[in-house]
Amino acid sequence: MYWKLIDMSSKRITGCATEEGTQKYKARFSDSVDPGHFRLHDGLWMSSIGMGSYLGESDEATDRLYAEALPTAISLGINVFDSAINYRAQRSERAFGAALETLFASGAYAREELIVSTKGGFLPFDGSYPNDPLAYFKQTYVDTGLLKPEEIAQGCHAMTPSYLENQLTQSLTNLRLETIDTYYLHNPETQLGEIECDEFLRRLSAAFDWLEKKVAEGKIRRYGVATWNAFRVGRDSEEYVSLEELVVLAREAGGPDHHFKVVQLPFNLAMPEAWVLSNQSYGANLVPVLGMAKRLGLTVVGSAALLQAGLLGLFPDALEGYFKNLEKPAQRCLQFARSVPGIATALVGMKNEEHVRENAQAAHVPPLTEQDLILMFQQS
């Protein structure tokens, strides 16, 4: 049993993921998982399957499930863990923090072996969902002076440096960590429905300046953007974001050795745009996001590998031949998502130990070849 009641102690877990630490973690599974399961990106060995924490009720029973599923995932070769401060009203971060604190105290694993990410941008609740969310947001974020009304987009999103500072401080407390390995701006394209592109880039620039300072302070190791539509839509969409423009902003904020290193976006059999949609400018040509990220030296993490279980009943029977030793629909969907070249890790929400064990089976088989992926995609 790894669960502890949340005491929000001030003591933080020191350190961060390192190449040496993640290499040590990888070596633990040298005889049990396929060699293609771990991939080296930005100096870290990342498991091709990662544990997400978006789904579930905001209650203690779900907290307990997440806190107990996390060490199970670690024991099966998963070392990438993803959350966000708004997931389950901060409870997902807190469940992860409680589990990590107990796990590291046991001495079974070291902080340097595990890669922990979270996100800031959406206005979170605190422990439960209020009856009047707008009144809660006003009282908590506007009346306190933390945000001005014009700095909030869609009634739920902000990314001013002072607001992000508040959110990062809270996430570090929730996770009980001294350093977060990857900190994402969460769905920044949410703001594009209300502000002009120039103002959007100005806000991103200010956020990137702040993020570079947080790296220098040791509070985060790298940063990125976690998106839903920004990189999956055509160039004429109001939610479209240019990856090259983001790198330009990062260089302005941090110079050639900036720390904008990671992009997160949905990727699955029903949402393959990052692989097949040419919407990013590269010289005179257009290329898909995965190709552009490779050219820019960025790591890509795929989210929604199972589309919140929405793909499980839609998996075509014609594709069964591509999935030897993977009988469950979830395993096959995960195998597709983790196999496409350019995807470092495929995230899947896991709060049930049985599902963790089921999903981890994909780590024992080689990723699909690019030729098989193309044939499979054409048949789907």
C-alpha cells in the first residue's frame, strides 16, 4: 500500500530526472522489455508508454487508485508521469505527490530515475468542484488581485508570469517536488479565440521569459506547450500555432541554449494529424508537426493514446494481423500510438492497476515498423 493521506508537508523531494538516473532505470528492465521501449530524448531515457492522470472523480477513492497505480507502473517499466494542476481539482497532482514521497522514502527507486511533468494555464479548483465556478474564479483569482479580468481567456485560462508563478508554486507543493522535469503551458491556443495573434505571441513571449527564469532557479528542468488543437489544425484555423514561431520566442527568451524542449499533443489512430497533416512551414515547404519537431530538436509526447477509451470499440478487425501478442484493443491502440516515428512517449490515463498491467504489455513487443504503420493507417 503506497497511499498516504495528503498532509501537504513543506518538505520537498530533491533532485530531478537525469540521463544517468534514467539509464539506471532502463537497465532494470534490460531482460524484460523490448529494446525499443526506451528512447533517449534531451538527455533522458523515456519509456514509450507514459501514465496520465486526467480522468476520474474528485474523491478520495480515485486519489487512492492513482496513488496505488503509480508504483505499479514504475515496477513494470513506465517512468514518464504526466499531470496538470487543474486535473481533478488538483487531486491528481496530490495523489502523485503522495505516492512519489512514499516510494522514494522506501529506497526502491531514486528521484533521478523518473520523469514528472505537469501543466499550468487553466484556472483550477481546489479539491472539489464548486456549485458556481465563475464566482469561485472571481473570488480566488480576480478579487485577490492575482489576475485582471482582461487577462482571463474563455473565462478559464491565463498565462501571465505572476499567475504562472502562483500555479507553479502550488504544483510543486502538490507534487512534493523541488524540481519538475517538464512544465507545460496548457493549451495556450485557448486564448486565440479572444485575442489577436500579435497579443497572443506577446503573452507567450512573457511566459517564455518567465519559464527560462524558473529553469535558472532550478524549479523546472525544461518547458514546453501541451496542446489539443494548436498543431492538429490547418493554417487557416484561428487555433493554429506555428512551431517555428514558438522556437523563435524561446531563442529570444533563452538564447541558443533555450529550454523549450517538449511539445505535447493528442495522437492516436483517430487523431493522426501530427504525422500526416503538412501544416508547418519549413523553408518553401510544408511538413507535419512530427517532422518539424525533429528538425527543431524538440521532443514530442503523444496524449490521449486511447482517446479516453473512445477508440476501444472502434478498432477495425482488419488490423488484427499487425498486433502479435497484443490481444486487447487498448494494447493495440497504444502500440500504434507509441510506434509512429517521432513520438517519444504515448500517454494513457491509468488509475486501475489491472489496466496498468494490461497496457504495460505493449512494452514487451517491438514497435511497429513504419511500413506496417502506413499500411495499417490506409486500412483503418
